[in-house]
Amino acid sequence: QVQLVESGGGLVQPGGSLRLSCAASGIRVSIYSMGWYSQAPGKQREWVGTITSSGSTNYADSVKGRFTISRDNYKNTAYLQMNSLKPEDTAVYYCTAIHYQMGYNYWGQGTQVTVSS
């Protein structure tokens, strides 16, 4: 059974930082593209960024230069480091694992990030 469990969300002031974790079981994150999405209240889920199985990263323009995605293959965990947070970053953040060749796509349950003073 595949599980992705996000953690690390919370309340942070504008300009602050958070690191989200996505702990995987049942798959090896090293062979998946690990992505992060956000969903603000009343809005559609939006892509934040991805780290591919080869280690390449891509980011949405809205977070480029502020957010960094990484992966620890030994811990089987992906991370989203969020710096210089803005109130508009407030959302539920979801982790996803995609294996394009096999057609597999898994999602975590999400973790709430609130940026407010």
C-alpha cells in the first residue's frame, strides 16, 4: 500500500520560513517525480514545483527563488523549503508522486500552511 504523509505545516508570519516533508511508504521516491501542489480556499489546486527522478527541479513563477524542493532517498522523503512566505502562500499543500512510464500517481492528504501576522 502506497502512502504519502505530509507534515511541517503551520502558522508563520510573513517573511518567515517553513519546511514541509512528504514521507513515502510503498514506493521509492528516487524513481518517482515528486511534486508539490497548493490549494487556497475557494481556488483550484495549483502546481508549485517538481523534482524529477534525475534530480532536476522546476517551479511555478510565483514561488521561484523562494521555494526549494529536495529529496532524501535514504529517508524516502521529499521536502519543500519555503522562504520569504507571503500571505498569498496560505493554502493546503499536497505532495504527489508520479511514475510516468508506469502511469502511477499518488497523493498525500495535505498539510495546512497559514501565513499571517
